[in-house]
Amino acid sequence: MIPINTTQRTSPDLRVLDALGAESSSTRLQAALAAGTHPDVGFVGPLVARCAIEPDFYVRDMLTWALTRLPAENTVPVLLAELGSEVAQARSQALHTLSKIGDRAAWPAITRSLLHDADDEVARSAWRAAVVLVPDGERARLARDLADQFGRGDRTVRLSLSRALVALGPVIEPVLRAGSASTDLAVRAHAHATERLLRDPDAGFDESKRIVALGPEGA
């Protein structure tokens, strides 16, 4: 563990800040852990900035954890500013962190452009954040925004979209009916797979898509 001076600290420990940019991922991980173990609002900017460029998944996860340990009134405004970044990872990681903080005041920043972001990782993070932050009165509209993307991407992307929709509950039934009636086979299969997950969370996503794609005879 990186030692941190906790006596009469008025600014973040420089050793931790330096270690966040170390060559070794284990050193960066320890630095993020130290920042979260001894929260200091002075860490907010450096932690968010590191999220945008950190290549290691486990370090990014620890950076997010460290940010959740700090007051939302300090972290959320900085994270919201990142949503306009041209760097996809900055947007994605900010969305991920906002979903972990769970401050519903951030909901207006989850725009349709983020939900439809051209970068799959950004879009997936936006879907997860939206499901956590959405007010009850906006759930049906969110379901429509998400369902507009039935058939998008590879298995991982489609499963993420289905899970986000299922998390919204029965409010998604109208968009599932619409998707199931689509003339686009990929959209129809994705809608049916999502419906199966809604009815039976243990249903196999790939298997449900296969059945729809092949039709009753092929199944």
C-alpha cells in the first residue's frame, strides 16, 4: 500500500498523484486504492483525468471505486463535463462511474446522443447508467430509445441492450411487440430474445435468437 499522510492534509498527497501515472499497473492500482481509502476532494480531478487514459481494466475499476468514495457534489459535476469529451474512454468511464454513484440529478445528462453513441462501449455504459438513473416517469421513453437499437452490434452489445431493457421491467412490453413485428430479421430476433429474458432471466440469449432466426421448423 502506498503510504498516505493523513495529518492536517489540505491538498491531495503528491505521492499518490505521481503513482497514478506510474508505468507499473500494480503501482497505479495501489494508488487508486490509496485515494479511495483516504478520500480527499483534491483527488477528484486527477482520478477522472486518469479514467480517460488508463489502459488497465482493473485499475479503471479501482479509479471508479475511489471516486464513489468522494462526495457526489464534488464528483458528479466533473464527470458530467467528461460526457462531452472527444475521447470515447472518457465518456464511457464517466458514464460507468455515474452509474455507480447513482445520483439521479445526473439523469438529464444521459442524452439520446449518448444512448446512440457510435462507440459501442460508450453506448453500453450509457444504457447501464440510464437504467440506474432514470426517473419513473421517463422509463417508457427510455425503453423506446433503447429499442430503437435492436439488432445493433455483436452478441456482447446485443446482450447488454437486452439486459438494460429487462431491467426496466414490464414497461418494455410495447417496444418488444413492435420489435417482434419488424420485417428486419435481426431486430425481430433481438426483440424475441429480450422478451425471453424478461419472462425467464435464466433463458439462453443465444438460444432464443437461434430459435427465432430458424423459425419453428428449424428449431
